[in-house]
Amino acid sequence: MKVFDSEFETRDGKINHSVHVDWDDKGNLHFMEHDLGEGVKGFWGEDEYEYFFMVHQKDVARFILYAFWKGFTFKDRLNVGELRDMCDEFKIEYSTDNWF
């Protein structure tokens, strides 16, 4: 399910940024952040980058509660990096991966 989609300009060009969320058959919660465009080359040397973030099933309920708390408490929009930081702070188990 796509939960966020945006396009923005960098000094290197445009970046199309999207975030998708889904569950697997074990109850783990998966986020996939996808950046596409000339602007991505300035960061990674390629025009496409994917970042994967998974909250382990045993911590999904805690993760959702803290995500709601953060989402309703602060003005800034969440991104996957901030979700990772939140998990570190509250000792929620997760995994990451990337592709470019």
C-alpha cells in the first residue's frame, strides 16, 4: 500500500519519493522507501535507490503505538529514518536493507 508520494527538486535534479507499507505472512511490518530520478545520483551515483525497513512481529503493536504518539505529537512528517530512530529509542526490534 502506498502511504506517501512526493516529488521535489534538488540541486542535482528531481527526486520522486514514495513509501509503501505491507505485512508479510509472519506478521512483520515492511516499509519500502523508493527514490527515483536525476536528483538521486547526487547521493548514490545511480538514479534509483530503495531502502527497506521491517518491524519484527513481536514489536509491531509497540511500534504502532509509538508511531501514533509521534505522529500526533509533532508537526513534522515522519520518514523511514525517523521510524528507525524511534525504534532505537524505544528498543523495538527491526531490520533494514537497501538496493541501488
